[in-house]
Amino acid sequence: MKRLFLFAIYLSVVPAAFVSNQAAAVEYMGLKDAVKYFIPADAKLSKVEKTIPADKLPSIKKQFDLEKSTDFNEKISTGPYTFYVGRDAAGKALAYVVVLDQYWRTCYHKYAVGLTPDGKIKEIVVMEFNCKYEYPINKKSFLKQFSGKAKPPKLGKDVDVVSGATASCEATAIVARRALALYSVFFGPGAK
């Protein structure tokens, strides 16, 4: 009886997201706040929806290391993808923001990736999680490792792994690679 009572207290104190992988997602930042985080307040904001031409998909997958077969959904599809673009008064791009989901097994992550006009990752912010093992990666010390990257980041080489959250670290690296790939196709040199 005492154990049951203690377990009931534990459940009332520990958030549901820590008890089950299947728990509801914990939202850290909404879409509006994520876009505002990257786009200067005085910028003209536009929403752009784009689709990757099917003939470019194989080279993009290879170039950005998005063709593995693992537990992660690393595949990049033709889309459509939505970007939020901040421009100055002259129409020059100041920043790009793309929101990307990442799934594996029963876990779900949602990120906003801010990109500079020249295609480098400005920063990655976590918007939503639903898995108890991913909380250590929602720290500036981990996420800042992606800042300034223009090439596909690799765990253990370009980005340090957080002990106990290896899968979540990989999910974040995949999102970074996907964001760089999308920028390359839609806004990089030679993009239409």
C-alpha cells in the first residue's frame, strides 16, 4: 500500500512527458514566436511555399547525407516546404526560417531553423518534443554547435553528442542537414 501511495505521489509530481514516450508533446515555442526569433521586427515578412523538383532529389540526398536507411525518417521529399523570409526595405533577404519535424519510432521533434542570407545555420530552436530522452538537447550549449554551419553536420565530428540523448542529437543533426539542403535548392546559388 505504501508503494502504491508513493507511486501516486511520483505521478503527480513528474510531468507526463517524463513518464511515457507516448505522452503528449511539450511545446516550447509557437510558430509566431519562432519566426519572430529569427526575423528582425522591422523586416518585411513573407511566407514562401516551394517544392523540390523530382530530378534534383537524388543529388540533394547524396550531397546532404539524407539517404541512409535507419530508424530515423531521414528521407527528404519533394515537399511542399514553407519558408518564412524576412527582407529589408530594398527587398534584400535578411533571414530565412523553416519549421521541420523529425520522427523516429514513437518520438517526435519539431524545430525552427533560422538561416542567414548566405545559407548558414543561424540557430536551431526546439518548438516541440514528446519523448522523455530528448530534454537534454534543448539547451543552448548543444544547439549552438549548429550555428554557422553551411555543410552537413555530423555527430561526433562537427557536433558533440549529449550522453543519454544520442538519438535526439541525431534527429537534430538530420534537421540541420534537411534545412541546409532546402536552402540550397530554393535560395542558394543557381536557385530559381
